Amino acid sequence: MIRNIYIIIIFFVSFEIIGQDINSKNIEIIRDDFGVPHIYAKTDKELAYGLAWAHSEDDFKTIQEAYLAGNSLLSKHIGLKGAPVDFLSQLIQSEEVIDSLYNTIDNNFLKVVEGYAEGVNRYAKLNPNEVLVKKLFPLTPKKMLKYSFLQLFISSEGDRAVRAIFENDFESLSFQRRNELGSNLFSFSTKRTKNGETYMAVNTHQPLDGPTSWYEVHLESEEGTSIIGATFAGAPCILTGSNRNLAWTHTVNRPDKTDIFQLEMVNNSKRKYYFDDKILKLKKYRGKAFIKILGIPIRVSKKYYSSVYGPTLKNKTGYFSVRTGSLFKVRALEQWWKMNKAKNFEEFYNILEMNELPGYNIGYADKDDNIFYISNGLIPIRDEKYKWTEVLPGNTSETLWTEYYKTSDLPQVINPASGYIYNANHSPFKSSSIDENPNPDDFESNMGFEKFDNNRSTRIFELIESHEAIDYEIFKKIKYDNKFPTPFNYNFMNVNKIFEMKPDDYPEISDLLRKIQEWDKATDVNSLGAGTYAMFYYTLADKYFYKSYYDRNFSKSLIEDCLKEVKRRMLKHFKTTDVRLGDFQKLVRGNKEIPIFGMPDVITAMNGTKYKDGKIQITHGESYIQLVKFSAKGTEIESAISYGSSDHKDSQHYSDQMEMYSKFKTKKMSFDKDYILSKASKIYNPE
């Protein structure tokens, strides 16, 4: 679900004192034996204050970095590397949009975010040595909304459109990108399970660290909030998880949500352009950011514009505008908060009809045995006569869309007879059994919904279909499966010719070919075949993938060249060609380094970057795992997270879940306060 540059929002309150309607003695934080905060409060506003306080204790730095990005201050903290994000946050004119839509936000939700902001501001007040940029404080509602606005624009792939304009490369927008980092979801109703139980797998694949890494928490208030799940830095609510009645999660989807328009400029005029029978003038702005020279921040600036379509930039071929639904919405977190509090499917679906979330597949299950899938999103209603995958004419109201499809108009499956729904960032038209899937012919082609499978979706489907009935152990085995299907089914490349190559015809790499061809395709830490293939995959990506941008049907000769490079790297770094996956691939946190399972695009997905001595370090993949069972006992939950609850290296919870996580094990999570108290390591009020 969901990408690795920043997300989420918050609001304001006094930087000096706790608000009059917040009493810290009404807020109880119970840290369990893994350091996970279980937070109890009288009101939702106090609950949000407690969440802000606990998360700030564990990772105040990341919370601040998120807000710095949304408020064009990241470059003031990190210099030149932060400048692109700072310019982007100004280009989308968040301040103007937030000003115009602020009064549409539910007052009950405003109380929640105010409580969260009070917690963040109070923590900053009492811990000034941890403040990164003083100008960020005090946080205000609009400062916090700016970050949400930025991240939702990015999640709509608006940043990709902006990059295409900067680079004057629009052809690449229509090319299917690598899809190796995405998440999984699946649910089973009693039509498929044994013992009258309903199951839901929350299986997100996010960065393991940073602003869009998960933070696990349990929230309870006397105003009806009762939920266990995970959230991002700065969010005042849960973004994926389970309450006492239902569970939901997301995977990233990629329907066509964002468009680029080329303006028709008036010759020899300053910023004037044609629109229908009118001549309009671009509004001009100057974005500001900072670079650091000898540690001193130096302000730099760049021009940008605004047209009737939206944010506008000039490149060497003209002026181009970007338009996406997230530029006109500010209530996404309000919708997530209401999803936290939903009591049944009807209520949950009505909340989805707010249509504030710009994207994301949604998977669902509840105690009443309902299961549900939808490819959600702000999909514009467009004129069919234009080709919306290309740059569009920016001179006519025919291309200026203003309305969106309703929730009920989107691909979805409710309570299928097959008893299951699933998604792995693939086509919404393959979300249940073959005869119960949404029909692509029922949807306009310019909605742009995905039509491909990938390795994960192929494998999940074949595992589900191999069982007439599924008990809880089989459910867990599906979740923790780490094999590729046969043949490989990447949606962005084809390397299956590697299995057609006769080892004797390639004597220099015959041993490597045999290891891959005899491999069972399980990505176990002790597998030689997995180790060889993993090194092949990353070498292919490093040396050949981007050079072969439009032709990913890789030839035998290219595969041969790549395997020769793999052998060279093996001998250089490992002194042998017998390299196990766990020798090459590590899960690293501080000084702790352990072998780890998985590869890009298996169900237990892992993706890494260069580490040291020829190895890679996992940075994305299996991040927050929640397995949910609705049974006669109630909502039963087990979970795991990749590292631990704290981002502080001196904390015992900095890496205390790594071993459990690496062995496909989980910890029990419960709504039962007596059980939570029995596992308590610390009980306290904020401050």
C-alpha cells in the first residue's frame, strides 16, 4: 500500500499549555512487553493526545520530518535533498485549497486532530533539544493539513506527472512500472472456512523505516473508539487494522487518477493562453527552498504557475498543467477516522461514499461474516473522445473534468459465493473466483483500471483455489507463503527464458543456471537457488533494467551477460558460487543483522538496497502484519512488525520483534484490558 515519501495530517493547539478540555490524568498509556502502546482515554480528543504523546516518545524525529516536508521546510533541515519536496508542496498550492475547504471538515474530527496536535506541541515544549526546526512550531491546523495534502497528491502519482514535465518525458508515463513493493490483502467468509470463522489478512508492504513506515497502537475511548492497528507518523487515527466489529486494509492501486494538459499559449504574450473562446492569463508564483553551504541555509527560488486546470510548469516545449482529484479534497483523514469507528458493513460502506480517499484498494471482513473488496479512488468522469493516457489539449473545457465516479460505480465484490476476496496490487477484475469478478466491460476504458496479474496475485489465487475449505492454519500458510509461481508472472518483465537455457551451452555460468533451474522457487534463507536468483534479479535491475526501459522481454544473451556479472560478484564478495539467500540478504537494525526470507513480488515480499560486502539490506516489504479471526470468542488478533515499537537505538524495543518476524511468528494482541495489564511493562499518564 501506499509509497515511500511521507503521508498524513494533524492540526493545532497551544504550544504552551494543555488545552482546558484535556486532562492528562484521563489518559492512560500501557506499554506491553513489546513496547506497543495501549492507550485509554475518556474522550477521543484526549485519546488523540495520548497517541501523539506515545508516538512522539518513540519517534518524534520522523513526525517532524513529515511536517517539515508539508510546510516547505525540509530543505531548511537537510539542505538540497529536501528542496524538490519543498517546491512540490508549494506548487500544489496547499494553503489556498486548505483555506477554501477548511470549513467542510467535521467538527468532531477537528477536536480529535486538535488533541493530537496538543500532544505533539506539548512534547516539543518539554523536549526542546529534540526539535529539528523551530519555525515549524507551534503546529497549526493548516500547517498539518499541508502535509496531508502533499502526501495524497504523491499517492495519486501527481509527483510522477510533475517529474515528467520537468524532464520533458511523457512517453514513460504510459509504461507499466516495476510492481515489486506492493501489499497483499485477502479475506475468507464461512462459505470457505471451517468452524464458522471469518478471516482477514492485513499484509502491507511499506518502507521499514521513515515517514511511511508503520507504528502499531491500540486505542480505546469512552466515546466509542476501540481499535488495534497501525498508523503513520503524525496521523491522529489508525490507517489499517481491526476494531471489535470489523477489519480493513489497503493495497496501492493505479487507475488513471492524474492528467497532464499542454496549454495553447498566445504568441508574443506574457503567460496568456487560449481556453475555449477566451484568453486567460497564468497566475505566477515563486517557490522557495534552502540549500546548505558550510552548514548555513541559503534560500533559492523557482517560478511556477497556475491555470484553470491546476498547478502549471514550463519546460523547453511549453507550459503544462497537472490535474488530479486529491488537489480538491482535504478530508481523507476524517474518512479514515470514521472508518476506525464503524460498527458494521452498512456503516462502513456509507463512510466510503464520502469519496475523500484518492485511491487504494480496500479489503474488508467483519464479525457478521461479510467480506468485501473495492478498487477505490477519485476517478474523474472524462470525455470519451480524448485519449487520457496521453498529454491532453489544455485549451478546451471538454478536457476540464470536474466530477468523479461514485463509490458504487467502482469495481467491487461483496460477499461472493466463493467465500473469498483478494488483491495484490493487480487487476480489480481478478479479485475473487473467476465467475464472480467484476466485468471490465462494465467500466469506461478511460478509468484506466489495471488488467494485469503479478507473481503475488497468481500465487495467492492458486493457493486459495487448491483448498476447498480453509482453516486458520491454512490461512496462515497462505499468508506466509514465500514461493514464486511457475512460470514467473512479473507484470513488468519476462525472464522465463532463463529456464530454456541449456547449462552445457553456457559453460562459464552453467553452475548458476543449474541452481536456478533446479530451484523450487521458495525464497528461504538457506536456499542456494534463491540466493543465486536474488543476485541475478538485483544485478539485472542495476545494470540492465533501466537501459531496457521499453523492452522487458529479456533475451538469453542479456541473461547470460547478467549471470556472468553475478558470478563475478559472488567470487569477489563471497569467494564461492554457493551463496544462500540469507548470505546475500539481511534484515538490519542498528548493530543487529540477521538473514531474512523473501524477494520482490513473492507474497512475503522483500526488497533491498546495497549494503556492504556485496550484500543487500532490506528496506521495503513485509512491514506490518495483522491476522484477524472473527470467531465465537470475538475479534482475535495476532500481529508482527519488522523491527520494534521504538526508533531510539538505546530502547529495548528498537529491534525486539526482528527474530520473531524473521521466523514467521506473531504476538497476540487483545482488546481485553486484564490481558493487556498482565503483559504490561509500564503504565503511566502523558508527562
